[in-house]
Amino acid sequence: ELKDLNSSMTTPEMAREIEELRKDCASYTEKLERIKSATNHVTPEEKEKVCSEQKLYCKEWRRRKRMATELLEAILEGYPKSKKQFFEEVGIETDEDHNVTLPA
């Protein structure tokens, strides 16, 4: 019983701890209110607009990449050197050279 009493907090220590916890609680409450009252939230309409634009741009990226690949393959059919050498001579950089992938 003596060990328990010696290891427990004293009344002034307990009062300081309670005061610190109240300050923390007040600061978190204030932070929560700031977040709730923020006016810069994204509306569902804006989110949908951005998502549809991203889909459109990704679709266009795929289409252009496919067109460029088909064009380059047609050129390479009659080209005596390798694809890599052709790209170096012409100065073509691919998505794979820069580790870029299309978003899913």
C-alpha cells in the first residue's frame, strides 16, 4: 500500500496534469473549429470536373502515344539501324526513359 501511495501523483502534480490536458483539449477544439469553418473545401462538382478532365487528358495521352508509336514503327520498318539508335539520332525521349506511367 505504501508503494502505491509513493508511486502515485501528488495533488499539485495532478492539478498541473489536468491543466495541461485542458490546454491541449482547448487547442484541439480550436483547431477542429478552424478546419470545420474553412471555406476552401472542394465541392463535389469541382471534384467531378477535375476527375473528368484527368480522364480526358489520360485518354488523349494514350491516343497520342499510340499514334506516335505506330508512326515510329512504320518508319523503323525501312530503317537499317535499331530502334534505340534511331531514337538517339532523332532525339526522341520516351515515357519509359523517364519512368513515367499513365495513371490508371
